[in-house]
Amino acid sequence: MQAMATQQSLMHSTFSVKRTYPSSPARVFAAFANPETKRRWFVEGEGWEIDEFSMDFRVGGRE
């Protein structure tokens, strides 16, 4: 008996998240670019223990 090969397909997709802030684009951009501000928005929370937070706000950077 020969084993039949199975063929699987893979589809990559994208998605977008749209948010509206009651502030100027410059203020929102500055908040995302500032590590302390972004940490307060996205990382800190009551009762949360944070081991590490770092970000590189450059094209191709990481968080």
C-alpha cells in the first residue's frame, strides 16, 4: 500500500484596528512614541506584576 500525500493550503490575511482618540494626531503619536506613556496605557494595571517592558519605536522596531 502506498501512503497518500495530503496537501494543505495556507492563506495569510491581514486585519486593521481603527481607533479614534479625542486628541490631536501629534499628541497621540507622542503618546505611542514615549515608552513611559505607552507602558501606562498598555502594560500597567491594578494588581498586575510586570517583569519587563521595552520598546523600539523605529520602523521595524519591536516591543
